[in-house]
Amino acid sequence: MCARLRQTLPEVTETTVYRTLEVLTRTGMVASALGGDGHLVYELTGHAHHHVLCRACGRSVEFDHALLVGVYGQLEARTGFRLTDVHLTFFGLCPDCK
């Protein structure tokens, strides 16, 4: 990605990219989450969803938040917290790697 960006817009610095991602995250246009390798990943917001990530091969499967609505409600009821972020990543082994 960095190489493609440098070819297209050589004047854009890495700092500019990260500051732009911070602004987009703060305004709610993108959401950040930890990827399986421990690095932040960014996704456009628009629909609440979660991921299951294979620890062996890195395969990722997205699933809809509707599957966890009840769990989120129970967490709020038991803790008194109002949950504001709705992204979880579950880690395990995919069908091919297990």
C-alpha cells in the first residue's frame, strides 16, 4: 500500500496518512481494530460487524452484529456501562487449519 501511495502521491508522508486515519476515526467514518498480527486495521463504518480470525493462516470471516446483540445487552445490564463501540475479533483456527 505504501509503495502504491508513494507512486501516486510521492509528496504524502506516512505522518499525513496516520493523522488522516486519526481524524477519520474520530469523526466516525472509519473504525480501528487490532488485527491478528497485533497491528491496527481500519475499516469504513456503516454496518456493525465482527470478525473471526484464524491464528494459523490469517483467514478472516466477517459476521453481522445481530448475532451478538443479546450479549451486548447483557453486558450493559450487568456492568452499568453503555457500550459505544461494537467491534470484536474472535481468534481461533479455521476449518482448514484445525
